[in-house]
Amino acid sequence: MYVVKFEDLNKSDIGIAGGKGANLGELTQAGIPVPPGFVVTAETYQKFMEDAGINDKVMEILDKIDINDTKALQAASEEIKSIINSAPIPEDMILFITEAYNQLCQRVGEDDTDVAIRSSATAEDLPEASFAGQQDTFLHVSGNDEVIEYIRKCWASLFEARAIFYREENDFEHSKVYIAVVVQKMANADKAGVMFTVNPSTGEEIALIEGSWGLGEAVVSGDVTPDNYQVDKKNNEIINVTISDKKVMYTNDENGTSIKVDVPEDKRNERVLSDAELIELTEMGKRVQSHYGEPMDTEWAFENGMLFLLQARPITTLGDVEEQKDDESADVGDVLVRGLGASPGMASGKVKIVLDIDELDKILEGDIMVTTMTTPDMVPAMRRASGIVTDEGGVTCHASIISRELGIPCVVGTGNATTTLKENVGVTLDGKKGLVFEGISETKSEEAAPVVGAAAAPIITVTEVKANVSMPEAAEKAAATGADGVGLLRTEHLMLTSGIHPGKFIADGNEDELIDTIADNVMIVADAFYPRPVWYRTLDAPTDEFITLEGGENEPREHNPMLGWRGIRRELDQPEILKCEFKAIKKLHEKGYTNIGIMIPLSQSPEELKQAKALCSEVGFEPHKDVEFGMMVEIPAAAIMIDEYIKVGIDFVSLGTNDLTQYTLAVDRNNEFVAKHYSEEHPAVMKLIERTIRKCAEAGVKCSICGQAGSVPHIVEKLVEFGITSVSSNTDAIADVRKTVARAEQKIILDAARKRLE
């Protein structure tokens, strides 16, 4: 059986068609749109090697190889490929293959149709190994003679140096790994790329999609830094869009040959995928994952608006995914280059810049390999390196996948690592945040905390459940609850624990010390929750809390500090303190803690929001562009005028219901004579809350709640119904709040279903 059509294969046929061919057959049978084609079977390759009398000679060469001698490995590879490419193919094989190709041409209605010819090793794409990219792919092949020629080249590519190295390292016997060849109609893609149906580093249920113009080879090979998109599979919400400078693309020349060309200037920074296309891709990803019953790594293409799947295989790098805490980068030097975090972890070592395959020998054990773009040929050297940094490439390119499989921290798509980093200089890279720091960090491994009791199945909710945090020392405990982030990080304790009035720092010329005090404390929280969001509320201490501090003797004496000089009204009167806060958060962003957002407290007018954003811009930190910028809604005026705030521009809102209730009802919640009149459920308070949530939902602004009302079950049910995006509570209430949120969401779904049946 020399040739088998896709329609006659399924995922159990790896021994016949290799991983790629078997999966294309499985997808075809499942009704997924796949360009048609056939597979030249592994048995055909085996018979060719035996009939040509070259199998023993090839194995003899392999037996003598020292795979750690890069030059010797390359020489042996070239010798074996030359033997295979010069051996004659039996006439009956040629007849069967050309007949299958001619039938494919008739099926698509084209003479000498262009096909892609791809290797499909029989051990390829198995759960315990990834052979991705180790054998060759040839595009835009047409005509009987070319098809035969490139099938033979695919057979020879089973002995690329990188493939030999990988099999030796993973104890695959060369004599028992065969190669099938996929012959598939070319998808002449306008845009193409890769989609993981879960996050390949964390296992999160998000579709991670990368795309670029033209054929997908640019993305897979790492020739281009593609656009990066993340879509929440629960509700198809697009949660991240990163547009890259896409410098090159693969397309066809006048002869139908695939060539690499420059992307037109007007498209380099243009978004590749629309929202509708992202949702279409995500839906296909969910369908494929459901069919296979496991997360999948896929390649896709859009041709004239039609989506095709070109490949699917199980993700091989997940294992037992656990949330790992990165080694803290607080004591590391300045950020030298930034890119995409492709494989998590911290690594330190000397920079070795590789601009040519002949330079791989310079990579010694523990070095940081820096290269223009990652390629499969680098695998032997990657094994020796402690970390990888590239100018180009995305988190779904081949070397990123291999880095994750090898457990090597990797940062890709930096744009300038090979020109910015210096040979033999020590650096530290953070493969989760995508940063490379100056200097070598002496990281210490930490023992995993013991697991107490059997873990229950996690409760999944669309509405996020976050934590309120006041003290850095409480961050680890809060993060361990599984909270989806910090909805309120109170500044007061962070700043006041020094015992010094923030104004005194500035008056004494110690502004940098104040900035460091804020940054060091906030970083503890941001690190514990990274990459989950942390919303930092700027200073909101009333005057009676400042009086006791060193330097606070000049604080005014207010009859009612809660209604006095506090929140954003005070900070606009003392802008230098607020600017120090902005500088502290900016400093953390530059260290890679981009999960921190800023929100201003106690605003009564959109003009205050404008002034706060202007001060943030003054320190070189642009709201909305560099940092998410939001506000508390604690005053009835803010709730009533929320439309005006939205026009000024906000990324998120947090309802402070404790203050909102007392200001709406004119009730001091700490006054025992009127405490009985204090109630978040008062109709006026609930109307203000509902108005804020619904207006934010209409405008696409994230809306949370961080007051006591967020811990009251029947109020939470109403908040979910109004459309709130997150509920933030004290640490000890998170588990109960999540259950309440889940019940509320289920009730809404059930009520809607019942109405449809009525």
C-alpha cells in the first residue's frame, strides 16, 4: 500500500501515515475543512530503502556519530542525504504516486496543481515527543516529476542533523523510525499561523493564536514576529491583542515558487486577524479539542476568506501543568531587551550570539544563546544553553515549542537582542515575562509547599473573583486561594508603614526613597499574582491617619476626615506625592510587572480624572497605552456621571460600596447612633450600583466591586445579573464568593432556558 487518501486515514494510523498524515485523515473524517491530499506511506519509504540497498550503509554511518560534535554531525547528515537523493526509486512506486497526484488534480479542477509536500515521521507528534520541524517541508510543488523529486527529499530529511540529534537524545532507534510523506493541495494563504487550543505554558483554557501575512511558514519557522492574540474559550472574549511589526512574508512568485519577501510598508503594523476571524478560529479550535479529547497544536490558513486547518497534533509540552512562582527579579539589573515570554523560568549565563549555523559550537553548558531567529538546526546547541533569546519569532514558533519541551527559559521576538546584547556579558532572562536583565542573578530554588488535603475540582466562573489586599505580607495567602487577581490593593498601609509622612520624603529630597518604598511593597503583591491583574488604588488616607506620622504635625484638624481632604482631591493639591506613586508603578512595569493597573479614589468630577491622567503622562507613563487606568466609584456624583467619565477614558471601574452607601444615605457607618440605617441594599444605593455596571457594560469598560456588598450572596446574584465583570472580596471570603457567583451564573442560565420553553 504505497498511497492512502486522507479520507481513508484516522488518528490510529500513525504507523502507516505518521502523526501528521494520520491527524489530517482524522480531521477530514471529522468534517473539519482541510485541503485535500494523500499520504505516501511509511511502508513505501521502508521498501525504497531496502530495494535501493542503502539501509545498512546509512545505519553504519549513524553508529559512528558523536552527536555532540556539531560539525561531525552535520557532515554525517549531508553524506546520508546524498546517498538517499541519488538512489533510484522503483518504477511501480512512481506509478502509484503519480496516479494519486493526477487524481488530486482532477478533484480540484486544476492541471498540475500546486501541492505542499510535508514529512510525517512515524514517531512524530506523539504525546511523549515532538518531532515538529525536524524534517523538511516543500511548498508550491507541481507536476509529476517535481512531486517525485520532493518526496525523495522528504525521505532524506529524516536524517537532518537536528533529527538525528533528537532521536539519539530521546532514545528512538534510528532503524525503527520511518517517514511517511503528506502530499496536500496548497492553501494559497492571505494570512496564516498557529493556534494552541490552550495556553501551552500554563494550560489555561484560552486559545493562543499567532498570525502573519502570507503563508504560515514565516510563523512556524520564526522568520517573523507574528501578531499574538488570546481568546477566552468560555465566552469567546478577546482578552489580548498584540500587533507586531511583521517585516517579511512568504508568497508565490510568477513561477508559483514560495519566496520570502518584504511585507508592504502599510501592512507591517496592520492587524492581521479581525475579531470575527479570531472567534471563527477559536470555535474551530474548540471543535478540534473536543473531537480529540485533549489540547491541540494546530496550523491554520485563510484563503479568500475561507478558513482551513493544515495540521493538528496534541500539545506535547503541558505535562502536569502547575502554577510556578518565578524567581523574583527584584535584585536583577536594568532591562536590556524586551520580547515575548515563550518558555517560562529564569536563567542566567554569558551571552553567546549565533548568527550562523557554523557558530553553534561556541555555545557551552549554561550559556545564553542569542540569535536572529530560532530554527530547528539549533536544537543540539539549545540543549547546552541555559536560556534562549531571539530577535524574531513568536511563542508558537518551532524553537519556542522545543524550548518548552526541554524546559529551557526562552524569550522571542525581541527585535534587537543580537545587536543590543554583548558577547560574553552576563545576563538574566525571565522566560515568563519576556525580559532580559543586565547581570547574573543567583536564583535559589524553593521547595514546593506541601499539599493539604485532596484538591476539589476548581469552580469555573465567567465573572472573576478577586482579592482585596492591604498588606504585602498577605499577598501569598491571597494568591493561594486561586483568586483571579487583586481588585483593590490599598496603598495606605504600603506607604504608611515607614512611619514617615510622604510629604516629608519629598521635602527632605528623598523622593527616590519614597518611590522605592511604594515599588518594593507593591512588587510583592504583583509578583505573587503575576500575570493576574492587580489594581493599585492611589493614596486615600484621611488626615487623622497622617497626623501620627513623622512629619505629620502640620496636618489639618478636620471635624469629619472621612468627608475631608483625602483621595484624589488631596493628591491633586499635592501632585508630587501622586507623581511618586505613578513613578513607582512605572518602575515596576519596566521590571516586567505589567499586570498592575492604576485607579484613582474618591473622584467627584471627570475633571479630576483628566488631571490625574495628565500627571501620569508627565512622568512618561501614558494612561491606557502604557498602563490600564481606572477609578473608584464611591461617591453618588461619580455613579450619576459615569457616562462623562467613560467619555474622558477609563479602562476599568471599581465600586467602593462602603463609602458609596454612607455618602448616599448620609450615614457614618462607624457611628453607633445611626449604624442601624446603614444598608448597601437600600434601593438608592442599588440603583447607583446598577447604573454604573450597566453603563460600563455598554461601553466595554471592566467593572468590579470591592466593598462589603461583594460578599453578600443575594447582592452578588444581582451584581452578576447586572453584568459585573469581577467581584473582589477579603481573602477569607473568596471561596464562598466564588460559589455564590457560580450559583448566580447558573441561575441566570436556567432562568433564560425556562423562558425559552414557556
